[in-house]
Amino acid sequence: MKHESKHQSREQEQLAAKTSQQLTATDFATTEELFRHDAARIDVPPVIAERLSKSVQNLPRPSRSWWRRMFNR
């Protein structure tokens, strides 16, 4: 019984240490850095990704830049 309580308390200590490591704050210089960090950690649900890809396909192509039009490239 005593061995089990020691084992449980050790597990609780390890869990508390792991939780405190996960809750460390991160400072970002810009909002873009925050969004990129967040996007790297979160997966987009498949339904949302599909809707987004469909809506992006309907967007018009950007116009050519002035220098490309001027030099016909």
C-alpha cells in the first residue's frame, strides 16, 4: 500500500512538472508570428479546409504588375 501511494505521488509530481512546462508563456514580436505559431500547432478540420479551398478557387487572379504590363513579360 505504501509503495502504491509513493508511486502515485511520483506520477502526480511528474504530471505537475509536465503541465507547468506546457503552460510557459511565449512572447511574439508581431501578430503574424502569433498566427504562424498557432497555425503550426492546430490542425484545420477537414470540412473547413474543403470549404476554404473551394472559396479560394472562385477568387479572381491578381492583375499583372505595372512593370510586367509595360515590358510585356
